[in-house]
Amino acid sequence: MSATKTAALNIRIDPNLKEALRIAANKDHRPMANMVELLIIQHCERVGISIPEQQNLFEGEPGE
């Protein structure tokens, strides 16, 4: 998945889940935001949700 554009996502989660995320991200030597992306991608693959290429997600936005 290309990282040409990103979108902000502000969420509230249980502090224990945040700590588990931090530990998991550190074990994989990646930032927590990247770990969240990876987990979402893996979940979508597991349950059969296709993720369009990022360039397709932003087609038709103002300024293009």
C-alpha cells in the first residue's frame, strides 16, 4: 500500500490496549500508527474485505 497521502484518525481506546499496541509495535520495530495499519490490513484480508489502492481512494478530490 502506497503512502502518498494519509488521513488522520483520532480514537479513544482502553489504556491497556494502547500499552499492548505499544509493545507489539516495538517488537516489530515499527511506529504504533504503522502497527494499527498493519492490523487493519491483516484483519481485512482475513475476513475478505478488499482495500482499494490509496490512489483510487483519493481520486476526484479537490486539488487534483
